[in-house]
Amino acid sequence: MAAKKKKDNKATDNTIAVNRQATHEYTIEEQFEAGLVLEGWEVKSLRDGRIQLKESYIEIRRGEAWLCGAHISPMLSASTHVNPDAVRRKKLLLHARELAKLIGSVERKGYTLIPLSMYWIRGRAKLKLGLAKGKKLHDKRVASKEKDWQREKARIMKHA
């Protein structure tokens, strides 16, 4: 009898970082996926999970989208000849029609572009960005009450 190979049934989580504050502060209208132009040390840091999307935003300049304010902490083992900049602007790779739609929405309709999450797809870092409108204080309160009610309802159904 041949020896059976054991398969590792561990679910792989491809998520690098999530911007949890984004859904609280904004109403997400539409989501897009974009690639990123990264340097080698940044990719190593992303593999180690050293990114913070909390205060980041997406800026459109000269017909291109840029991720600004995302903090990627450099690893201590980075090369000596590389001078890492932790908050450097990173270019986003989008299709021309997606970029045209985003530019139109931001400039004419008053939407904001915010990063929602970063994850790996086939070894490449991808950024999920949202076309969003800011929430007012009363909207945040309503959303908070709705979330509390859903949690309470689930608790009641579990015990019933």
C-alpha cells in the first residue's frame, strides 16, 4: 500500500489589511479592485502584515489614481542600500474605463475614494477601493442602532 499524503485543510486567509473605519465613516456605493505598484521591500512588509490603511485615501492626479497615507512599516532586515519611505504614494493600476468612471464620480458628483481592504490574489497585492459618500452624525447613529439590533436578534434566536 502506498503511503497517503495528508492534505493541509487549513483555510488560507489572503487578507492583508482591512479598513474597518471606512464603513463607519462612509456609505459605500460601489467597489473596485486595483493592483498596486510596489517596491520589493514593501512586498516583503505586506507578506509580514505590516500595513495600516486607517488614515489612507485615494487621490486622482493627472488621470492616475494614487494611494496616499497608507503606512507600510519597513522590515528591519531590509537591504542596506534601500532607503524605505513608509508613507510613499503608491500608484493604483485600474482599467481605463474604470478610471474614467471614478474621475467623473469624484469630480462631478462629489464622491470620495477610500481603500477598503488589501489582499493577495495569485501572489499579487490587490486593493479593494470604494466609491463613497460621507455619513452624517445621525446616519452613524442609525447604523449603530441597526447593528446592535441585529446582534441582539441573533442572540435571541440562538437561545430560543
